[in-house]
Amino acid sequence: MHSDPAEVKKSVRSYITVFVMLMVFTVITVAAASAHLAVPLAITIALIIATMKGSMVAGVFMHLSHEKQLIYGALLLTAAFFFMLLFLPVLAYMDRVKY
């Protein structure tokens, strides 16, 4: 299965595509840093570029694009814990002892 020439060619093509995209995003990062943008805009652009680069690396090089069910399960669990942590201060505030 992994030694199928068509499959190997497809994998190599995706690795090369991601490599080229990472180089393009690196050039965009350097250009954005050289532009001396306002701090909020620079941080926003940097986070968008980092998210794109990170998702490409995780999806292709770490083979996470083939693990969709596991990814959605982890995302759902993360969202559940996030909302639980958001409401902990509310619950703590409601639990005050009144004098």
C-alpha cells in the first residue's frame, strides 16, 4: 500500500507543495515585519500566518489530515473544557457566603 508508486508520487507532491507554501508564508512574514505595521495589525497578521503554517505542518508532515474523527473528538473535548473553565468564575461568584 505504501510502496505503490502512485501513492508515493502523491505524497511527494503534497510535501513539495507544503514546502513551497511554507517558503511563501516565510517571505510574507519577513515582508510584514519590514513594513513596520501598527502593533495590533502586526500581531493579527503574525497569528494568521503562524496558524496557516502550523496547520499545514500538522496536517501533512504529522499526518493529521488522515485522522479527522480523532481531531474532531479532541476539538469537541477542548471546547467542552474551555466552556467549563469559562463558567467556573461565575459559579464561584454565585457561591459567596453572604454576611
